[in-house]
Amino acid sequence: EDYTNALKDYDKAIDLAPENPLYYNNRGDYYADQEKDDLALEDYATAFKISTDDYATSRALNNRALIYEKQGKLELCVQEYTKAIEVYPDKPLYYSNRAITYRNLLQYKKAIADFTSAIELDKDNPTRYSWRGDCYVLMEDYTNALKDYDKAIDLDSDEPMWYTYRSSVYKYMKEKEKQLDDINTALDLDKEYSYGYTLRGDFYLKEKDYDSAITDYLQA
């Protein structure tokens, strides 16, 4: 019922102000949330067509890209994100979104460049450092990956994920003590962090500490 009322409100807003791209963008978001991609794309296209505001235009492009990404049309998705950035280059989200698409296309250098642009616009977001660190790991550049995970931890030391991500780098670098320390820190922060127990179980299994491995796997 709430969704039905929401749609009625969006329709009414458009009836009252059909020249306002915000309302088409909002209704498009509603349709996208309801998996009605064709209707969402129609509304985003209308918002793009009638918009005289850079942000509203870029938002329509970004939202279209999100749908194309969901549909697996990654090259088209990159094109839409690129247009959004050209229209509104000060929005870090657009760079991050395009970076994620590049990462999915296995174009890690381009992904890193976009994450870097997003970070330059928003230096206090730990997630973007973590995402860039992931790309460095995929490129086997563990030194820069560590720097990014360290920064994510500096910005948000209470998030267990950052420690488990950094532990994976220590694993590749064969620094077992640091690897285990990070997993333990993650579990100290969240006693119900199942991924942490799985990682520690894997660690103990490799060390042939089977009792500890079984205990952790059962906890996971």
C-alpha cells in the first residue's frame, strides 16, 4: 500500500509540475526499486531531456547507468557514468560508480584512477580506500593495497571488514602473525562476524590446527 501511495504521489507531482526533472528522477527511482526497468529508463530519459540543471541531468544519467549495470550492459553503463561526470564533475559517487564498473570489466588501472578521483573529492570516506585497495590486490600491488586498508582503518577503526581485507594482504605476503592479528581484531569488534570465523578457520586449517579450525567453522 505504501508503494501504491508513493506512485500516486509521484504521478500527482508530475501532473502539477511536468517541467520539473526531479519528479521524473524520483519516479524513475521508484520504478527501478520495483524492478520495472523500462518504465524507470523512460522517466530518466524524460528527466534528462527537460532538465536545465546540471545536477538533475547528471543524476538521470547516473541512474540510467545503474540500470544498465544491473542488466549486465557494462560498456553502456560506463558511457552513461562518463556523461554524468562530464556534466557534474564534482560528485564523487559518479567516479566510484564508474570505478566499480571498470573493476567488473577487469580494467583495474581505470578503476584505481576513478577511485582516486573520488577520494580526492571526498577524502574521509573509508569505503573508497577499501575499494581501491581491492583493486591493488587484484593487481598484486600489495604495498599500495596495505596503504589503502590502513587508511580505511584510520578513518573507521571500528569496522571489522577493513581488518579482514588487510589480513588477506598479509596472507599473500606470508606474514602469518599480522594476518591472524587482523582476523582476531575483526572478531573482537564483532563477535558474530561469520566471515571472520571462516577466515580464521582457513588460517588454522592451513596451519594443521584442526581442532581450532573446526571450532571456528562451527561458529561461522
